[in-house]
Amino acid sequence: MYDGVIMARIQRLAAAALLVSIPLVARAEPPLVKPETIRLANGHYTADLTDGGRAELTLDPRLQASTDDVLREFQIPYAGAVVVSVPDGRVLALVGRSAADPRLGAEQLALRPWAPSASVFKIVSATALVEHGVPGATRVCYHGGVSAVLPDNLVDIPAIDRRCDTLAYGIGKSQNAIVAKLVTQHLTATEVAQVGRSFGFGQPIPFDIPVEPSHLDVPADRLEMARASAGFWHSTLSPLHGALLAATIADGGDMPAPTVIESAVDGQGRPEALALTAPRHVATPAAAAEVGRMMELTTRIGTAKGTFRNKRGQRLLPVEVAGKTGTLAADTDRGPIGYSWFVGYAPADHPRIAFAVLLGNGPAWRIKATYVGRHIVSEYLAGRAAKSGPGLVATR
């Protein structure tokens, strides 16, 4: 599938070169997009490049504008959102907006890990468990774990372990005790960290605009390892990286190499060859499918049900969405911030887009990230319907 995507891009560039009778220019060091020059003209986003050239971008005007609009409407102190195409990694929306500091944009709020990954990290933990022989149907008895991971959450205490449920339920409901107990029973800190690195934590992300790597520290201490695995600190995440986590599960365990350049010309107007990066293999297709089924529970019965279902349990969109929420609060040098995450992909049965939304609310919350995620999927489907006409099948 990736070979077809790559060949299509090569063919478009070759055709452009043939059309103007100018040879394709290859560069040892590919130029980068200058984000401050991104602009919409004649229905396409373009930007200047660091080598003096110009690029046409992959950004979808409808998704870019509508995502920016919803973040502006709610005056969120800090917000970032990214949408990527599955499986090719084309960035369809790249948005950063701050009501608290209007100087901040996508560079700071979509491409930097300015927040803890929170329970989004459970995607990594679930993948590590499945890869080590612990399927989603694995049951564990537990107590507590609603908003913390305590030492007694990690051991069996029959007298108070009054609930028993599955790993899949733990992901959908973001139940910390379930994830923490299973991780400490079946994994080591080294194994969790290895899967985290496979997902790109602590690793550079090749992109057309510099991206700051996400951070991960999995302590050897059993309790802190459990807390890290459940998403309590020890890791940070950027919205771009969050979208790639979801895209990895959506595409059978391969993380696409993101790109925002559709085509480019140098300073003399000659078409430039684009740098092509192979996807990162993260997990087996079977493990990705298993984790994807757990993520579907988030919008069906779990922490995002209220955003994606009505009171009768009927979905509010024409397709199912797989996702993972994350919520943490912290006192920062900019005051108290309530972090709200939602990463996911849609349609769940045939993914076309993956996305991440990160909001930094003040003491008075504006909206949750799930609301913006639903908005993104709705706008994507509406855009496809507008392009395809009445014959569109929403799930394909």
C-alpha cells in the first residue's frame, strides 16, 4: 500500500518536470517548511521553504479552517490538533491556538510535547501487554484506580477486590487499576520502555517542520512503573506524535512517516524531489487489531461515550470512531492547567484519518478534547460527501 502512495507522488513530480521540460532537482538535505509563511491561495495551502523554494502543502482547507475555528470559538488557553491521512501520513490539519498567549501557534502547540501524555499512554501499555501474550479478554479483579494508582492497587486483596473486568474494559474506561495491575504482573520496566521507543517516544520524528521528540521515563520502581504505564506522568507527547500513535493502530502496527509537502519547486521554479521515509514498524497486525478493538470501546461504552453516543446509546456520527482519552491536571508556571487529550481514528472499520487533540484548559474548563475530535470526524465525512456526491458510502 505504501509503495503505491510513494509511486503516485513520484509520478506527480515526474509529470510536473516533464510538463515544464526541466529536470527534477534532488537535494541531499531536504528543505524545511517555514511555518510562518503558510498561507491559503486559490484553494490550496502553500509555504516558503528554507532553501528559497516554495511548496504546495497537503493541508485540507476545510479541515484546517474548521479545526482552527472551533478552537478559536471556545477561547481555549492552549490547544493543538493534528489530522493525518491513513495510511500515507499526509497531514490534513495542523493547528495551534492560544487564547492565553496569541503568539503561540502550530509550531509550539502541535509539534512540541508541552503536556503529559496522560492516559493516551495506555495505548502503548496495551500494545506491550498484547505483544507479550496478554489479550484484551484477560480478566483481573481490582479496587480503586479511578484517579490514582496506589500501592495496594497492584496486589490481590480479595476482601476489597470486588470488581473483576478485562484489559479491554480497562482501556475503554481508562481504569487505572486494571492497567497498572496487569502491567506489573506481566511486564518489566524495560519491556514497557522498549515498546514506548518503538512507538517513537524519545526518538526523532522526521517531518517537514522540526518536531521536538516526546519524552518517556519508565522507572524500575514497581509502583512508579505502574503509574507510568497508566499515564501518570513520566511521559510527554506532542499532538503530531499523538496522531501518529493512533495512525499506527489504524494501519496494522506501522507508523506512517508524516509529511506536509505535496510538491515543491526550488528558487528557480524547478520541481524538487521529495524525501521519502519508510513507515516505522511498531507492532504486529494482530496486536494492533486487538488494541484497536479496545479503543473502539472508548466511544461505545467508555470515557468518550457521552460525546459520541446519545442517551439511548445510539451513535451521533454515521461511522464508529476508535479513540483514547487522557486527562490530568497540574500546577505550571502559567498557572493551573487541566490537560484534555483525545486521539483516535475513523472510520474504525476502515480507517481513513487519524487525529489528536490536546487542550490546556484553565480552572474553568471550556470543552473536552473529545468534542473537538467528534467535530474533526464530522467535518472530514462532510468534506468527503461534498467531493463524492450522494453516492458516498460513509464507512468506505
